[in-house]
Amino acid sequence: MSHRKLRSAFKQVSELDRGRKVAYQDCGLSFRKIGSRVRRNQTTEMRIWDHWMQEGTTDRRCRSHPPQCITSLPFSSHQSGLSARRPLLGLPLTQNHRRLCRQWCDERRTWAAEWKEVVFTDESRICLQHHDGRIRVWRHRGERMLNSCVMQPHTGPAPGIMVWSGIGYHSRTPLVRIACTLNSQRYISEVLEPAVLPYLQGLAIDIFQQDNA
């Protein structure tokens, strides 16, 4: 097929269908399977995907501004030293979920006396090299899963350290270093007995909030 015919076939695909094709590709479907679903040839599917990867959009209309660069661009907040990381995939939250969460918080926001009687605990693993293998994305809206915005996962072993700690209303527990995998027996012998019980005995509280409980 000539270049002119390819451009003509590309223009005949609606913006909605182009978005569907990109979504199918994100789901792992091959160009052949995508073409059979939307009744287009494989070459057109490849052109749409290539344009998406290079421009971050499925639209080929002329613009007054230069095309987007395929390399990652830092955000102004990132340049200012501000950063936030969100997982690429997560549970969908509906308006009802948000309403119930807000209702739960509103009912308990004045529970100062009750929260003083609770000790919260958590553990965290700290990676000692440049990344810990998770995929994180810096992106604008419409740039989902661009190669220039994705940090590929680290497949080999990574040096790191796991720590555990707890916090109360006016104090905190000692920081406990977890040398190996934390199982139930080691949790009792290395965390509960040497750290949690002595800490609780020195406080006038009796509520221990187990992590993930």
C-alpha cells in the first residue's frame, strides 16, 4: 500500500476507534487481533500505535505547536523538589466510596481522647540502590504507559533493609531492624516481645493497632 493510501486509511479511523486500538494494545493484544476486532488492516494499527508512542495522542490534525518530545520531561513541581508517587493500577473508587470515607472521617475527627489510647505500627522496606523494581510513571493526562515515562522493573536482587516501628499519641517505639524475611515466629521474638510489650507497659493504654489488621 502506498504512503498516500496509508495516510488516507489512517484519517478514516475515528478518534474513538483510535483510542480503542490503543487500549487494546495496552491490554496486550497483537496488531492482528486488534485489526480483526475493529475491521482494519494490521498496518493501520501499527501506524496508530507508533503515533501514540511518539506524540502521546491519536490525533493527526495539524497543530501550531511543535510535536511532543519522546524523552521524559520533568514537571515544574518535580523541579521544585516536590514529588508524589501513585500506583499505575488501583481499585476504582466511586462517588459512594468517597462519600462513605468522608462520613467515616467526619464522625471520628473529634475523637482526640480515643486516639490517645491507640498505638499504630507499620513496617517498611528501604531500597539501597536507585530503584526498587516498581514501575513509576511521570506523565501528563493522556500519556499513559509511554516508554519515555516508564521505569522498567529491576529483575535481579536489590540490596535493602526492612524496619519496623510504632507510634502513639505522645511517643514512639524503638526502630527495629528486620534482617531477613519476617514470619510470625520472628515477629513475636524480634518485635512483639522486645519492643511492643515494654512500650505498652510504660503507657496507660491497652489498644495495639496491628499493621494490616
